[in-house]
Amino acid sequence: MTTVSAEHAVTSAEPVPVKEFTLSIDTGGTFTDGFVSGAGRHAQVKVDTTPHDLTEGFMACVQAAAAAMGEDLEGFLGKLGVVHFSSTIATNTAVQRSGPQVGLIVSGGADRAYGTSEQFSALGAFISADMIVSVPEAVDDTGQVITEPDARSVDDAVRFLLEQGTAMIVVSFGNAHLNPSNEQRARDLITASYPRHYLGAIPVLQASRISIAPDDFGRTATAVLNAYLHPALVRSLYKAEDGLRRGGYQRPLLIVNTDGSSTRVAKTRALDTFNSGPSAGVLGAVHVASALAADNVCTFDVGGTTTDVAFIAGAVAPLTPETLAADLSVPHPAVDLWSFGLGGGSIIARTESGLTVGPGSAGSSPGPACFGLGGTNATPTDVWLTLGYIDADRFLGGRRVLLKDESIAAIERLFGPDDERDLEEKALDALDAVHQALGEGMRDWADRHPGIRNGPDRWLFSYGGGGGLLAVAAAESLGIQRVVVFPQSSVFSAFGGGLLPIAHNYRAALVGSRMDDVVAKLAASAVRDLRAEGVTELAAVAALLRTASQEGDFGQTAAATLADLLEGTSSLELPADATRVELRVEVERPRELAVRMGPEADNRDSRTVSTRGGLAAYPIVSGLGEPDAPSVQGPVFLSARDTTIIVPAGWSCSFTELGYGIIQKEEAA
């Protein structure tokens, strides 16, 4: 049994006054989305992502949110209580291989730090073999130090890496998950020789501070990947927070993490944010699944470049213990997502075997041909525009005018001058190719999740800018007869990010230390971090302690509140053979799932669509964001902000008390 003395508690700060507004921002490959609420109002905004500097798009989104709530920027920031931020910064760095040159110092002769040849090959995407050096040191399998690293060996290793041009150094030694003291000594030696004010100083990451996984390769790979992602993330996140503070925002910027938590910038590790945008959408969908009592759910998120899908069973977050970056799998918890290259900006190409769609994308710049920014390839967006599914002058609520002539020219180029068929026939062939590629991607994913193919009570939750035009086709490819769409569909990942709790995970090795002392230090760290994020009521903070044996995984041990833990009243039973301990603290935020939205500002009552049977007028109907609105029968378009949602023939749509639309096959309904 262990208790934690109250002497480790941190003096409480004055509570921060309750503010009026909350804002969540998600930066994607094409658009930066925002969802803002407060004073009984909600608004969603969408601006262009700025690849050269993502914080420009971030601040433009803040400005747009202020305007949507009828405030100037300074007044809005003064009334803003919480800002969540998810992004593709880390993901893009890995995909584009744009990270820095990382140097790695490992144990002398410790081949296990390299893993298998396949693992080492995957690691090679983020560090070259000639940037790995070793120093003599050893910790045995009981956590006892056998050999300490000496100053000369460490200095020689660092000098070599500096000469090779390293921008980050990772120190990862064998068995450091049991005893990190040798890693800490090496780090101390490096910082003593190269202090921060010294011209040649470079960041040094200690692997055991990033991960205490028992596998030496897994721990090393996690630290290397984190180092590779770190500089770009630091530049962007601190710059985004500085922009808020200059305008008068008073609280920390909270970063969405892939394990379902959110932390302030200073406590966020780069790897925590990998795929954080799509993850936020899935985690938000978990709460919706609970509200709708939906058991087997496919989340379907279509952006400009990719379609991201996940499987939610029993309204439980689908977490996996591994994060996959390129071909490198590292032991780091994340939302279990599957992505394939199909989105509104996917490039449609012609090959000898027919039309292909993706995975190449026009992105946000130049974008689809209809953007008029220099793109010449046909994309699904160009096809939808040509066929009448989207209006040239109503894209993004009229904030961007699309060039239909450019879409037509791109489709004509796609089929070539020898194809003399009507434009509509060519565009319909391209649309069939989009649906075929979509079905193949969905079925490939579903093979990994039998519950979404065969389980009872199956649902598809559709969101993302392109989800509404593809959701029913995606559902049909899996035999699903119930699709849910949302008034906030086009910014759902931003909406989901705002539902997440503040949470922190702390891990430590126990070798050579008393359990009570280690847990006390972790609890004190948690209090300090939560105070900095405006959390002052410790009795409302859930605390979960887990332990692991030398080679085992963490298993749940006991739950309490952080206040109980600090006061020594929790009486937690912890096993005597534990070698590692983890503390997770979590503060739930109020969740408002019902969003009442006004109708889209569109005076037209229908859109004319080209079909295989000729031209057809599809009515535009309201209902989304209007609780318990009358049901409608397809084919119709649902009035929605910043996106297009279609209910095809043979399907109908009813509306829930939350204002969500449930599209069902008429016989199933």
C-alpha cells in the first residue's frame, strides 16, 4: 500500500475568471477550420491553410471566429476562455521528410538498440545509419549501473555528430526504462560542454523522458521520431500561442494529442500531435456515438487529400498502443486511424486500364483546376462542379468563387481530343471512378474490422468538407444502411477537439527509489501543470495509477482523485514487483453536443444536376441544426454551411433532437 503525503502539493493559485467564449481550431492540408461557442451562440469558420507558415492560417481563423461572434479581435481574445489546436504539422513533417538531421548516441555494442533489419530500415526514414554512434556504458537487467558513460567518450561522440551536421541529439541507452541515470549523466555531460548560451549548443533529448517502453529499439525509435518532428512543431505552436497572447489572450493554448487529451504547448511532445486533427474528429464522434447509443460506427472524414476512417465499438475511443509514421511503428498510444489517398483535391488520371483517383493530390496550392490557382488536373471537386453538385458562386458560403470553365477544360484534357462524347458523359465516368476508388479504400479498411462488416447496429458518421457527397456511396460499399451527418460536418474535427479533456500522462522508473516518493513527484508535477492550465479544483481531477513489471505492459491498478492522492486518503494497492509506474490525470470539460445552426444563406430552392438519366432538379432543404425537424425524402440536398450533403434517391433523412441528420435507406427506415 502506498500513500502520497500532502507536503508534495503545490500552493493553489487564484481561480481564473470564467470567460465567455471557447474556440477550437484544426489545421488541415487544404483548409483551417474553427468552431466557436459562447453566450448561447455557435459559429463555424473556414479559411485557407497557409503551408508556408501554418500560424498565418491559424490567426486568420481566430480573426474569422471573432467576426462570426460580432467581436473585434482584441475584444474577442479578452473574452476567450479556452483555445484547442489540432494540426497536420507533425504528420506533414514525416510525410514530406522535412525534419532536421538527427544524431543518436547509443550503448557501445548494444545491437538491440538497432532492432531487426526491417525495423532499422524503417527507422532510416528519419535518421541515417552514419548518424548513430556509441559510447561505453551498461545497465544490467535488474536496473543496476555496471558502467557509467565517461566524459571523453561522450564528448567524442558529440563532436563527431556536430561535424556531420546534426541539429538534434538523442541519447538512448539499453535498459534505461529500468534506470535512466546513465542517460541523464550523458545528457548532463553534453549540456555542461555545450551550454545554451554557447554558439554550438543543440537540443539534446533523453529517450527515457520520451518513452519508458521495455523494448530498447521501440524506446529509441520513439525518441528519434519525436526529435525529427520537434523543431517544426516548436516553431509553429509557440508562434501560434505568441500570436494569441499579443492580442490579449490570457490562458495557455491547449494542443490536441492523439491519445484523447489536450495539453499546453510547453507540455506537448511533438509525437503526441501526430495525426491530431483526424484523431480529434474520431474522439468527438465517440461522444456522439454515446449520445445516439450507436454500437458499431465507421467514422468517415473526407478532406482535400485523404479519407480517414476509424471503427468505434460501444462508444469507446479506438486507441492503439502503436503510432505508425511512414513504415516505422513506435510504442506510443494513438487513435486507431486508417487513411487512403482520396479527397476533394485528389488527382484523376487516365491509364491504359482506365481512370485512377489519387493518391496524388492538388492540395491547397495550386488546388483543383476550378480554384484558378494554376492547377490543371481534374479532381473530384472539378467533377462535382461540372455535374452541378456544387455551385460555383456558393463554395465555402460564397467566400470563394470557383471557375467552372477551368473544371470543364481539365475534364476535357483528362479524356483527350479523341473522345467525342458529351462533357456530362465524361464527367459521369470520372464520378464513377471516384466512387470505385472510394469503395476499394473502404473495403480494404473494413477487412481489418469485421464488426463494421458483420456486426449489428452499424452506422457511418460522415464529416469533413467532402464527406457529404460521398457518405452514402461509402456506406453502400459496406452494406451500411444508416448515415449520420452533422450541422458542423465541415469543421467536425475542430468541433471534436473542443470536447476533449485536459489530461497528462507521467511515467517513471522505480529501480532504486521508493514507490511513495516516485508517485509523490509525479503527482506534484501534475498539480503544477494543471495550475498552469487554469485547473484549481483538484477534487475534480481524476487520477489513474498503473504499474508494469520489468518486461510487461502497463495494467490498470487503481483510480482516485488527485486530491485524494495528495492527501494520502486514496489507499492505493500497488504490486511489490513493479518496475515502472504511470500516473494519468484527467479533467473533463463540459460537452455540448447539440448545436443549433441557422440555415445556409442560399436563396435558391434547388440545384440542377447532370445524371445518367439527364438533368434533374434536386431541392435544397433545411433541417440540420434544427432539432426534430420534419423528415425529407431523396433526392435532395441538405442545407449546410461550407459543405454539400446529398440524400440520394431511395434514401430519406430524419432529424434528431440534437439537430443531426440520419440518412437511411427507405426500406430500412
